[in-house]
Amino acid sequence: MAILEVRDLEVSFGAIKILNGVSFDLEQGETLGVVGESGCGKSMTGFAIMGMLQPPGRISKGSIKLGDRELVGLKEKELRNIRGDKIALVMQDPFTSLNPMMRIGDQIGEAFLLHQGMRRREAFDKAIEMLEKVGVPDPKGAAHKYPHQMSGGQRQRVVIAIAFACKPDVLIADEPTTALDVTTQAQILRLIRDMQETNGTAVMLISHDVGAIASISERIAVFYGGQIVEYGPAEKVLRHPAMPYTRALLNALPHAGMTRLEAIGGYPPDFSNMPQGCAFSPRCPLKIDKCLQAPRLSPVETGHDAACWRSAEVAAMREGRLLSEEQASS
């Protein structure tokens, strides 16, 4: 049974629809990679699940179930009891995620105070334990530091410690490695994976970096124009992309011997003036007249869906540069 079920989710800002019919599941202990260009709706989906949409943003349609509990329509007080306990969020900028005026140990300890009813001293001691688990050097000393006294990688480990403090059922990691150097990025992704395996947490990993998504995801959802345009097992999506946009993302990855990036032509769609039919058609080299009609997300093969009239042809293509088999299966 899925621990998180999202069905036909729509998010609107006034009359402008930002998400349109987003549906997916998260199983216990699995990682769903969510990938796409900036502004495609990835983070908006995470904020909607967390109940953190800012007015005038609102969920205008759809369902979000955490286990058997419907989250859409819950009051803020009820959502606060769930956030940080059953479902947690790691954001891309750890510095702005942390309170600069509070010691690190107190910030981690808040999760234990709010959701587990611990006393302050006990919560602080548990915070030190969490700092040790996430690999922060000198956990006891680090607990007495303030965010500005730590490196970017250490701050992100602190944010991960807060997120995993109460062993959440679901973790939403929104671009968790963007502000970090390459070596630290790999360490943070391994840490999330290790903590996930220890706690059995389902992870929704949001990123524009296909390589990062490929490294730890069992399934992948490709977003474009506020919709999922390809969805399926990571190995199938990465080796045999069935939507031209997914293929373009993979071919844009840098590789040895490259003299220039294979950029995707054109620009992402304007939500206030969406193109007719397939949102990617103005940029698509394979568009046909039928693309003036919007394709539905449909099976290409078992468990692998794509929203493209030519998905079978695209999946069968062999030319072009895709992720290596080692990357796709790692």
C-alpha cells in the first residue's frame, strides 16, 4: 500500500493554474525522483503536499492522502501536528531554513519537544545523538553552535537531522544539494539514502539535476508545464525515454569530450498563456499536427507512462546520447 497518494492535484493562483492533474504514489522506503526545469511545478507540488502554499495559492482540486488520512482541507493546526512528525521537508538553502538566533541543538530538539513531548534537556541530548547520526563532527560541540558557525554542508546535515528526528513516513527533499560543491552533494545524497534505509522513510527527491535523480531513485516523474509528462521506473525512463522533453534533458547532460552543451531550444511555457495542446510542442523537434491536441499520460509499457502522441517511436530511438547503463542502474 502506498504511504502517499496524490490524485488529480491542481494548484491555482487566482485564475492561473500552476499544477494540472498531477497524480503519483510513494511506497514505503522508496525514492521518487522529480525532475524538470525551473518553474515546471516540482517545488509547488512539494509545498502543496506539506500544506505550505502561500496565498493566493490554493489547492483547487484533487486529493493528497498520507496513509489513510486526507490532507487536503485540514486546518493549519492539524497540519502543524503532521509536519515535522509524519512528513518532513528539506529545502535547498540550509542557511535560510535555520533560525540564526538559536543554537543548533535547540533547533533539532524542537522536533522532540513538539511531537514527542520530551523535556528540554532530554530533547537537547537527543539532538546531539541526531548530529552524530548525520555525521557532523564533534556533535556535542556542534549542538552549542549557531548556523553561521558551520559550513554549508554541515548546515544541510543539520537540516536533515531535523527532518529525520521523528522518523517521518515521508521526506520531501527540494533541491537539497543545489548550493553545495560536487563532493558534498554526493555525501548529502548518500546521507539521505542511509537515513531513509534506517527509518523506512519514503523520499520525494526534487531536482533539476538528472544525474542526482538517477543516483538514488527507484522511480522518476518528469514535470513540464505543471504536469507529469513521463513517469516510471528509473531504469526505463533513463534508458528509453518516451517523451521528447525527457530525452532532451538527458542529452543536455555534460560529458567528456563535449565542446558545448546540447541546450533545449526555446523557453518553458508561461502559465498565464499556455500553448494549445501539448505544452512542449513549441520546443519539440518531433511535433506533428496532432500535438495541437493535449496528450494524456498513457502506458508505453508496463509501469512506464508518457504524455506524447509519438511515445512509442521516441522510446524506440537509439541515436543521441543518453545516460550510461551504469548511471541509469546506480
